[in-house]
Amino acid sequence: MILSVGYRVNSKRGIAFRRWANNVLKQYIIQGYAINEKRLAALQKTIDIQTRMLACTLNVEESDILRAVNLYTDALVLLDQYDHQTLEKPKGNQPIYRITYEDCRHMVDAMEDSFHSDVFGVEKEKGKVEGILAAVYQSIFGKDAYPSLEEKAANLLYFMIKDHPYADGCKRIAASLFLEFLDKNNALFQD
């Protein structure tokens, strides 16, 4: 509707409007979204003002509030990059330790005393844990499907929870194996 009005006007202002509208539509069609820079700048100013107001009312350092807001903003930027598939994947570290079925079994056995259950750590199906470990270390065309330590750790956690290999304690066991895997690869705590 607005575009049709813009095309009926032959003034300089009408021409400027048509150029602006065509640019916005082109950007929307190509990128799937259009950014209003003025509104973004106004939103940033509003965030800055609210940050200062909160700092005054809560008697908190302005820099602490601003840091929290900026961290939140960084998280939103990461989510936006993920949505638009522009997020760069970090290189990651190489694992130095390979987790085995025996390691898993020792950890589960050590945890059994802490949880009073007859079915804690009991495998529902023989070979399921070995299958999960094989999935973590699988290769495709001679290359690791999950080449970095971080990818292996994340998928170990994911598969242990998703595939539910134990009758009871899957999440606790998965979290413990995840932490143990990171620790044995010297990646749990970084200085």
C-alpha cells in the first residue's frame, strides 16, 4: 500500500522514498531480515540509560551492570549468528586421553555406593555403552566425525543422556563421565 503511494508521487521525496523502500525490500529478500540502524542505535541508548538507572537505584558499580548487560548482548549476538549460520566454529583442542568401556564401568561402580538403588548403573542392553563410545570416536572417510576434544566431550554427554543406556542414573553418570573425560584431557580447569 505504501509503495503504491510512493510510486504515484513524482517529487524528490517520493523518489527518495522509493529508493529507500526498494533497498529495504532487497535487503530483506536477500538476507531474510532487514535492520533498522536508527532503532538499533536507539535501543542501545535505552540499554545504556537503563543500565545507569539500575546502577543508581541498586547502589551497584555502573561498570558491573554494564558488563552484565554486555555479556547478555554478546550471548544474543552469538544466538543471532547461529540462526543465520554465520557462527564460526572454534578450532578446539586435540584429546590426549581416550575413554574406554572399562573406565566407564569403574566410574559407575565407584558411584554406586553414593546412590541407594538396586538398578543404578545397571545396563539396560549389553553393548549399548560400547556403541556410544564407538559413536564418539567414529570416523568418516578416514577423518574423525568429532575431531576436537570439545566435540567428543559434548557428544559423549549428549549420547549418554539421549540413548539412556542405564536403568537408573543416566544423567548423573553422563555428567560424571563428561567431567572425567575433560579432566583426563587436562581441559576441565584452565588457568
